[in-house]
Amino acid sequence: MVIYGLSTCSTCKKALKAMEQAGKDVVFRDVRAEPLSETELATLIAEFGDRLVDRTTNDWRSLSDWLKHSEAEDQLAAKPKLMARPVIHDGDAYYLGWDEAVQQALLSE
């Protein structure tokens, strides 16, 4: 299982801690320190589409108008920090966020 996020993100930290406490074998990947490859980004865009970009942040609001109106891939390539977090890859399944539905799906196995 891989959790993609930011090492400074409190939600990512909660997800990682919960997974480890549940005995899951988890690898955490900070997308700022180790950016997503084009293939990985394309896979996540195919899975989540525009939901992969967190448009509620100051970072998104500070983008240029051109970048705000560009594709999600371009926005995330320019600023990996814009990715909605965490993204969890477990086997063949991908999950976005750490809401109750995601927690139930991953922790109740």
C-alpha cells in the first residue's frame, strides 16, 4: 500500500498512523520530495479527474490565470502541493481523501 501526500499534511499523517496501527504494510511518498512520474500522474488523473486538484487552497488561488484554466496534469506538474490528499493505492484500488468511507474500506478488511 502506498500513501501519496505531503509529510506536513495532518490528514496524511492521520491516515498513515491509522494504517500502521491496523497492521498494514504502508509506504509513504511525499509528492514534493519525490514528484509523480508522468505515468503515475496520468493514472491518477484517469482515476479521479479534476478532483485530484484541491481548489480550496491558497496555493491554487495564487496560480496564474493561465495555469488555473489549464489541465489538472499541468497544474499538478507545476505545483505538486495542489494534489488533494491523501491518495492511497492499495492493490488495484485507488482512494482519494481520508473520509469515513475510505477509512471503512481500508480499515475494515
